[in-house]
Amino acid sequence: MRLAPCAFFSHLCKKINPIMSVRVRFAPSPTGPLHMGGVRTALFNYLFARKHQGTMILRIEDTDQGRFVPGAEEYIMESLEWCGIQIDEGIKEGGKFGPYRQSDRKLIYKQYADQLLESGWAYYSFDSSEDLDAIRKEYESRKETFSYDTQTRKSLRNSLTLAPDEVKRLLHSGVHFVVRFRMPENHEIVMQDIIRGEVRVNTATLDDKVLFKSDRMPTYHLANVVDDHLMEISHVIRGEEWLPSLPLHVMLYKAFGWTDTMPQFAHLPLILKPNGNGKLSKRDGDKLGFPVFPINWNNPETNEIYSGYREAGYFREAFVNILALLGWNDGTDKEIYTTDELIQAFSLERVGKSGSRFDPEKAKWFNHQYMLLKSNEEIAEEFIKAQGSRLKAQVKAQGSRLRDQVEEVEWNRIVKIISLVKERAEFVKDIWSQAWFFFEAPTTYDEAVIKKRWSPEMPLILKDITSLLLPYLSLAPCALSLGEFETLIKGHIVANSLNMGNVMNILRLCLVGSSVGPGVFDIMALLGPKEVIARIDRAVQTIG
RNA sequence: GGCCCGUUCGUCUAGGGGUUAGGACGUCAGAUUUUCAUUCUGGUAGCAGGGGUUCGAUUCCCCUACGGGCUACCA
């Protein structure tokens, strides 16, 4: 085994090769739900692929059979779909580089492990996990750390130290063995990362990683490099937690003789917890007070449900926007992007180097921005979907679209209500608390408002106002416009020199039960004269 | 512990050898509104520390500190 001079890594400096098409992959392992950091990695891959008219691949890395979680694969695909991250090649989509699930590629890895064994870049290791654990403990007791490396391998049970006959005998005896990478001694590996620039590591600090496990499955490292090569991946965009294994991967490309087509690497900074200790992890679940998952995850083992952004009421566009701006910006002050705009503006060079703490408050602000951007009709659809049972919205039997199932009068009314309250809502679910009084009459009245605004003569004043509305009773509910209500009532207040603030606030109290909500006349116009009179009468009766 | 990566307002960030260090979220104050909210205006707050290099460093280099990642027959 010989090593060429370090110069052979210099090709890594090359910029994006225009001839080679961009092919990127998102390669999660189905050990549970994807969390938002994983989704962001997928998103950056997707944006990069679309930006360069490339191909986005979803590869499932399930080489650890012990950690397989049922439903995780489906969860991953559903999450990406919700985010609008379209996969070009994958399990569902197919493609000529399949299969796209590593457990279905099991046979492929064996031959590559053999290739390394033959060329001397790998060796058999017969040390059992128990033996190794014991050695680790022993080292620990001396306050040292054991690593299976260029030095320690010389005195362990492997095909480097054992006689060839003995190795052959062991192989045929059926004892467990693993295949380890034979790390060269004392060589400087120089790597290029698109985000971090040059990274150097000496092989003396690296260990001999297991490539092929005793269960005949490859480890992540082998499978990953082999698949990226076979699938002609041009850029590996992954989380920073992988940076420490980059030297190994680079060496593997070298060992296989694939350096000429080795992908370029970009290691994304991590998303950190808001309180600032450690990266965001799946295990955070709902502990942090905000979802860490894109969509709800039902833990099959405990039956616990962890909340997702989708169910928490986030718009998908908002969620994607939030993720995109965590660690990336285009250098301008722009913060609200459609996915197409993200694709246009995206570049790996503008991804930052340092980890970002997630700010749940700003996430809400983003959703509010999208609330403002959306049409009233769109929000009305969502609102009816969420609150349908409360609305008594006279749902018609037929109609494929939700909108067609609602009486037109009611639909128009809801759209109008949305237009009045959407700017005060962050989520669709907030709309009910801002607008419930359009659908139900209040039954209680805020004491503080009564104390401040009510006076003994108020019932009389209100009586006058209701008589003002009486002539319009026979008309359709919404026949009296906002302006007409205003002219009528304000005119009355002014003509009788009444206290504007008191009367208006009391009117609001009668209609809403407290001192919140849109303009009083807006509310009246939507309620109609009949309901307004009814609510005033009821309030007067209740308050006295 | 070892190896690697990082460090600009509380948070996300722009910037870059000479800037009043810019924006956004949050927060505070004022304005508007018949209420609440929205909105608008304004304020608050930052280059981790120490050495170099330089006429001049927040910007380039080194060290320290701090933060983060990795350190499995997990990915």
C-alpha cells in the first residue's frame, strides 16, 4: 500500500464542474422522525439541486438493523412532501441508480469490502465487542482513551498480526469478524469544504473504522461512499456532525481509486437549542416549548405523540422560509421568500459557518407574515377546515371543494371576517379567538369595562339606539352597511351630546362581551340589525 | 481527555483594514385608533479577551477563553 503525495488531493480545489451534472442526495436513517435540522439539510440539498437544474435523490440509510423504527421511512417522505421538497429519485420515484434503500443494496457492499481487502486498504479484525469493551475500560481506568488505530492494531487480533493460516482458519470457523479500514500512518490529509475552506487532519489522529460489520452489513461509512460513487453524487451536503468523518471518507475514495469523481463536500452548521446548550435533537421532543418535528410523530413504542409544525398551525411556506434563513442569507435584507425565490437566491457559498440557535418567537412572526400574504379565501378554507363543527356553516352535502360545500352567503361572510381579523393572528387557530363573537353571542360581560363605562342611564341610551335600528329589521341580515350603521349611530350620539367613548365601548361590550375586536361598526355590519338588537337587549337584561 | 469546527446587539444576521458597525425578531417609549390587536415612528443593545502585522484593526495572523461537533460492529 503506497500513498501518493498530498498533492493528489489538490483536485478537490476545483470549482463546480460544469460538465458533470449536479446530483445531490438527502440520506436520512429511518431511526425515528426527522427533526427540523434534518429537514433543513434536505431543503438545502433541494434548493441547490433546483438551482443547478440537478437531481434530488432520497436514499434511506438503514444499515443499522437494530435501530430501525417502523413508520419512520413513511414519516420522512411525508414530511418532505409537506415541505414541498420534491424527490427526483428514490424509493417511491424510482430511478436508474436504485435501489434507494441501503438494506436492499446489501450485496453490493460486500464486493467493495472485498476489493479493499484485496488491495490492502482493509483488514479482518477478530476482536470481539466484549474484548474491545474490556480494553476500553482498562484504558479508562488509566484515564486514557482507547482507539483501534495505526498503533494499537499492531497488538490486536487481526489479519495484520495473525499468521495467514490462522486468519484463514478463523474465517472458515464461523467466528465473528469485522472488516476495518487500514488507515495509513502519519499522513496529512488536506480536504476542501465549500463552506469551511481547507481542513487538514493527520491520519495519526484517526482510527481504523469498521467498514463491514459482523452481521454482514456495511457501516455508514462504507455504504455512504460506495453509494455516493455509484449514484454519481456530485455534492455531498450534510450536517457538521459529519465533518470528523470526512478524512475517512476522502481516504476511502482514494482507496477505491475514485478521487477523480469524488463529490464536493459542504458541511452545514448545526441548529442549536434556544437556551444554548447543544444541538437540537429528536429527543427534545416537545420539551422546549415548540415543535422540533415537521409533522406530528406518533412514537410506536410509547404511543406518545410529538407535535409537528404542520399540526401546530404553521404554513408550509413559512416553515420552509424559517429553515432556509437558519444559517443562510443572500446578503440582502430580504427575509420573506417563496420557494422559487429561495431557489434563485440560494448558494452554498453564502451558508454561514457557525451554529444557529432557533428562535421560536421569530418563527411565529414568520407565520404571521405569511398570514398577511395569503388571500382571505385561502385562510377561510383553512379556518372552516379547522373550526367547521363550531361554525354551523350549513355544510351542503355535495361539492368537492370545501368552498362549494358552504352556503355562499356564509362563505362570503367568513371571508369578510377573515379580512378583519387576520392581521391580528399568527396562526389560523388564533382566528377563532379573534372572531368567535361573529358566530356566537357573548354570555358574560367584562366586569372591568362595566365598572369603567356603565352608568344608570345606559339602558335608556341603548334603548334609543335599538329603536334607531328597528326600521331595518325586516331586511336581510347584512343589508345595513358599515357606513350606514356609522352614520346612524354616530349621528345619534353627536346629536344628543352623548359621551362617544362610553357609548361606543358599551356597544362593543354588548356585542362582544369585552373590549376587544375590530371596529364596532364592522361588527354590526356583519351581525346585522336583528342580531345587534338582540345582543343589546340581552346585555341590558344581564347587566341591569 | 484527544481531534475537528466555530465566535458581530438577548436571538437570527449584514459588513469588512479607515463605517455614526446596517437590517430583522424580541423588548421599551411615543403616535394613531371608540377597545384590543395591527400599523407607523423612535429608543435600547454587539465586534469574547490578549498579543502581533499596520499610519490605522471589529476586519489579517497567533495565543487564550468560551461554545459546538465527533470520539460505537449508530447514523
